[in-house]
Amino acid sequence: MGEQIMNIAEAKKYFSDLIGRVAYRRETITIARRGKPVAKIIPFGPEPAPRHLVEAVGRIAAPPDFHRTMEKIVSGRSKSKPRLLLGKK
């Protein structure tokens, strides 16, 4: 969910892609004219629910170290390679 600044000519050229990024990736796009922001494209509707338990800090009652442990597990998963990519030994 990032935010990007784009000039009007570029936004016109990629308008369809911008709408997809805003709708599905929940990005926010700022449109600028001569470097000054003039408009913003934002996602419509409520923010989606957290995808991982780590993102649910404050939403669920849990022991103090629960979220740190979940964060370690989730970050470790993103660093590991799938077995298919490891190859046979």
C-alpha cells in the first residue's frame, strides 16, 4: 500500500493500469501538474482485513510475545526457498 506521485501526461497514458493498482493493490496515486499535487486516486471502500496475524496487533487479545513470535515466523517464511527450487542433493 504505497503512494506514488505521477505527472498528468504519464497518468493519462497509464490510466487503466493505475486504476488496477489502486483497486487491487490498494495503492494511492497522487497526480501532479508541474510538480505540484492536484489530485489523488485512492481505493474505494473500507480497508481490507489483515492478511497475517502479525498485522492484527491490537485487534486480538494475545500474550505480549505472541506478535513478535508471529512476526519472526512470517519473516522467516519469506526468506526460505520452496523445495522445488532447492534441487536434489
